[in-house]
Amino acid sequence: MTTHIPRKAYSQEELDKLYPKELELQLVQILLRHGERTPVSPRFQNTGLQPYWAYCNAAKQLAGVIMGTTDWSRWDHLKYRRRLETFGMNDEPVIASGPNGEFDAVCQPGELTDRGRETTLALGQRLRRLYVDQLNFMPALISDSDMIYLRATPVKRALESVQQAFWGFYPLSARTADFPAPTIVSRTPADETLFPNDGNCRRFAHLSRAFAQRAAERWNDTEDMEYLSKLFSKWMPGNAKVRVDSHPRLSGIMDTINATDAHGPETKLPKEFYDRKARDIIDKIAVEEWYAGYTESVEYRALGIGALMGDITERMAGSAGSNADAGIKEVGGDNGDLGHGRGGERDIKLAMSGCHDTTLAGVLTSLGAFEGQKWPPFTSHIAFELFREKSRKMPKKPRIVEPEAPVGDLKPNTVQGEDKKPWWQWLLSGTSSGMLASSKTDAPAERKPQPDTIGRKPLEELSEKQRKELDGYYVRIRYNDQVMQVPGCKKPGNHLEGDTTFCTLEAFKSIVDKYTPKNWKHACASNLDAPVFPEKPEPAGY
């Protein structure tokens, strides 16, 4: 399945079962895969498939931020349309055109298409229907986004998808006239953990290549691969056989099949590419190649997705405990707008992060909750829902006292011996002295020590008082509206009585703690010569 086909809205009877009356929803965190896109690189042009697709009408409506004067409080916008230039027959520059000679609306490789915008907008509308209209969890009308955490990877299609989903959740009609610009958090590629970052984590790159090679050795000479070769070899370069590690790779073939299947008749491959048996084989092998490591190796889980799962769990623990700063640091709520905006983010209730298929499958597989699933379709999503027993009183949040010193008095981070590198090396480097700065250097001398909060502390390091803060809280995971089961939550005492899919927050945290890295960048640069496969089974989800 290329595109997720959403189910109908939950009936009242279904809602009563899904959301027990004795529990109250307290925090929802959404991970959403971007919508439909073009292939990340042109393939199979020998079939007649055009390299440029005219499915990106946003290219006609682009706007750039312009500083028209030296007054930084006033900004203008330059509206423009984008056209792509490429090589002609004799290397002369020509404007790229779509299958029917279109010059406008032509997409770049991997770009979110009009169809992708439609489905991510619809996802936001479905989420609003559930969390606003049916559950009354979020307000119908908002005047600011202080209770909302928005995040996206540096990949543009992920940013645009979370923008579309947010617009569907809170359209203009659901925002007051003075609604300020929402904050969308992003990271540099070297710091990114919202997807498995093998490009900036050397050890994870070693692990992922090893598991990919193992998959190639397992599958290249099988009947399943021979079946694929009979269908596709005539379109492969040099009529080569299809292999896990062929050129293009099997996962690259899948990428083009899925992207073409999601769009119109002008961009279709020959019919044999959509053979049902072939697609099932490709999906089975690709899932093993990309995700088996999460089921078998703690280190694979830690480096691939552990930092993200640590973020998600830390936000839950902060919401459950007495940490008033839960979710603030991510959006710069403490003077994060340098005095020019509200900067008043407190008590995050809804988080939405635009990410990728490798994020969703990596997260679920790391929890032992992806068994039997297929590759995540476009516009798939995971909802992490935190519940509180209604009989449990809400923890008192301490009043936040703003620092007396003006923002301008805060000194920037300084790192001794910092290398002077060109900007592009900073983007490509997996580690740098500037990125490893201790949080101690961030705080002015007069600032009081931070309170002892749960944060990312492993469960065994929590005080008795902190562990009690987790009592009465439960975590439930829904993937594309399907309730998922974490194996370790089935154990007695680890779940809500009568429903093993409601994992106690303590048990959930205990499972995630086992593969949350204490220092992701240090771990990425460590054990480079160590064996890649674990000596004994290290099953996920326990």
C-alpha cells in the first residue's frame, strides 16, 4: 500500500472503548510521515517515465522574506514562481518540463506534491475531529500556540507536511485574529535525531551497512529475487538481475514504484512493476534490510532512534511530574523570542513532528510493536497518548520566575579550542567542539541551579518521590488508528487492569531507558571497530 487510506471517524461506541472513563488524556505526541512526493532520484526513464513531474503547484506561489529597509522590525515578501533549469541536448541550459510540456508546477526530486499536501492537510483535519470535536482535549479556538510543540526534520517535505497538518488541525477559522506566528523547531543535519541519522552518526552507519549486507546475502540468490528479476531485469541497467544491493537498489526500485503509484497516469511505470506478488516480496525484504537491526540490537536502537524516544519519554515524564519546564526548552519558551514575541510556552499538550518512514518504522520496531507490518505508507502517523487516572490529582507546577537580567546580558556559548571551520564542514561534520558544549556554559553565573527533575534519568536512578510522580499514568500508542502492543507492557503490573495496550508510564520509561543514549554524539563516534552484531539476542520491547 503506497498511501495510507484513513478509516472513518470513530463512533461514540468505539471512543468509549478507546478512551476509558476512568482515564483522562493529558498529552498527545504525533509523529507524522510526510505526504506523497516525487522519487528522490529519477529512475527507469528507459520505460518512458519522465524525470520531471508537474505535480507541485506550490512552485507557482512561492514567497521569499525580504528586508526592504534597514529597519529589522519591518519585512516584506517577494512572491515568485519557480522554474527548474537543466541540460539540453548539447549541454545548453533549458527549462525542465513535465510529461505534457509543463514549465510551471514542476517538482524537484523528493518534493512534496499537491497530493501530499492534500493528504497531510486531511490528516490534520482528522486529528482535529478526534482531539477537538470528539474528545474536547484541545480547545476549538486558540489565541496562541503556547501549548503546542511543532517540529520538523531539515528535509523540506517534512516541514511542509507538518505545516499542512497544523493548518488542518487549526485552520484560520480556529485561530483568533491576533494569533501570533507559531514556532516550528528544527535542527541542523549534524544534530538531527528525528530520523535515523546514518549520515552524521558513524557507528550507526557501520551497523546499518552491516545489516543491509546481511539482508543482501540472505535474499540475493532466492526464488523471490529471481521472480523480481524476471519482471524487472529488462528495465535494469544492462539487463542486470534485481538484488538487494543492485543498481538501483531494491529499496530504490520500491521508492519509484510507490511514488508513481501515488500519482497520475502521466507518471506510471509498466504494469509489471505493480504486480501484487512482487510488491509483497519487495516490502518484506526492504523491511528486514532497514529495520531488523532494531529488533536484534540495543546499540542499533540507541543510535538509530533512541535519542528521539528519549525526547518523547522525557516530555511524558515532565508532564506527569512537577516539572513546569516540560517542553519549554524545545521551543525557547524562556525568552526564546528575544523579547519580540510571547515566548510563553508552558505545559505542552500537543506535539506534532514532521518526519519520515524510517522514523515511524524505527520507533515502532524499537518498541517491539512493528511485527507483521508493512513499510509505512505516505502520511502515516503515530500517536503517543499519555493518560492520567482521574482519581489522581494533577501535580502542582511551580511558578516560573523570569530572570532579572535582560536577555542581552546573557553571554553566548564559548568553547575553548574551537576549530575555525568553513560553514559547509559544520553541516557535514558529525561532531564538533561547538556542538558538544556542556549545558553548564549556557547558564549565567547568577542563575540558580536547576531543580532535580526526572528528565532523562534512568528509572533506577530516580528517587522514591520521583518514581511516585509516575504512578497513575499510562501510555498508549496508535499507529494509523491501530492500537499497538508493546510486549514488555503485557507483564503483570505493567499495564492498566484489563487492557495490556495501556502501558504504565513507569514500565514504558523502563523499556525506553534501556536504549536511550546518555550522549548520542559520543556514542556515534565510539566502538567503531567493535563487532556489529550482538553476541546474544537483545529483543526489542522489554
